[in-house]
Amino acid sequence: MKLKLFLLGVLSTSLSMNAQYTVEDENGNTVLDGATVTYGTLTYPEASFDFYVNNTSATETIRMKIEFVSAVNADGSNMELCFGLCYTGIVVGQSYPPNADYVEVLPGSQTFAGNHFYNADPGNGTDTLIYTFRFFQIDTAGNEIGDPLTLIYQYNPLLGVNSNKLNVNLFSTLIADQLVLTVDEELDLVVYDLQGRVVKSQRLEMGTQQINMSDVSPQMYLLHFQNNRGVSYTAKVVVK
């Protein structure tokens, strides 16, 4: 079972005037700058955070790298970062691909499957291992440009196997007036636009819910669900 907890940090995305990329998880959910993914297992692929980098430019090829910014209660020796190639035993302060290499993404395209973060370090069995990574874009001279996007990967050995997954079923991710979904516990829902602004919030009861979306503009929105234990899940919908 995959144990993944999304905590929305700084509520901004890479959709800025200077950035030409977005990052998505394996389910197509947009990763926000400052987001945290937390796992309670060391098993692969359950503890693997798979991601894609999208080139939002229709005309320009982009060049991407990921910096291993810092680690808490770990040193990176049992962390695997796959971005283009796979690197195991990564080093704090190093960017990947290393040296002058980079991952190239063609206009309007996204990176291939297989890119991920995966921790195999058990730590001391009690303390949370925290890895901070930073996506950034470079120009043809190797200089950083645009806005970076930070992602935090955590391994918490004390997470319960069955207590840290939210069961949220969206009837459709393309909606008109009503967002229809089913949840199996009480949850708080916050709806953000792609600029990180709150456009709607609601307490959800257990069962099938219908949320009025006729009062928001047609575009993509991020749905952030959280229960009373702090377990979170993020999804995206498009209002047409």
C-alpha cells in the first residue's frame, strides 16, 4: 500500500511569468511549490514518488535539473533520484543530472515515465527522515532561470499502514456546475486556483457530496482534502 501524505506548503505553482514548466505526480496532480510527500514504508514502488516535468512552452525546449538541497536524519546514501538517469547515494548540494548535464523537455511535452524519488533508509526507527529537493530550469549557458519549485520527501517510520490514506472518489475531473465525489470519513476541502488563491472551502460529511462550482470561472483548480489526523490528498479538476 502506498502511504503518501500531501501537505501544501507555499501556495504557489510554477505557473509564473518566468517559468516554463510544471511538475505533476503519477496521477496527473499538479505539485505545488513547497509540497511535502510522506511515506510510512520502505518498500518499492510503494515508497516511490513518481513525477513528470511538463514543458508549458509551445515553442521553446527547456533544460531541467534537480538539486538535492538538504537532509534531516539522513545523508542521502540510501536515497534514489531518477531524473533522466538513476542516481543512488546522492549528495547534499549536488544537482542532478550532475555537472553540465540536464534533462531536455521538448515544447509542449513532458518527461518520460520512470523519474522518481525513493528512500530505502530506515533511519533509527522513530525519527522522520526529511529530504528537500529543488526543481529548476537553466538556459543554454547553464545559468538558472525562472522560478524554482521545492518538493520535500519524508519517511516517517511511525505512520500506521491503514491510517494514512484518504479514500476520495471523484466521479469526474471535468465538471460543469457540480463537483460530485464520495468520501469515507469527514474531511475538510479547500479549492485553490492555480495562483494559490482559495476560491472555496467546505466541510465534507461521509458519503456522496455535491459541491456547487457554478460560481467559479472555467479553468483548472486544485482540491486539497484533509482529515482530523492531518492526512491530506490533492487532486485537480477542470471546470468547463
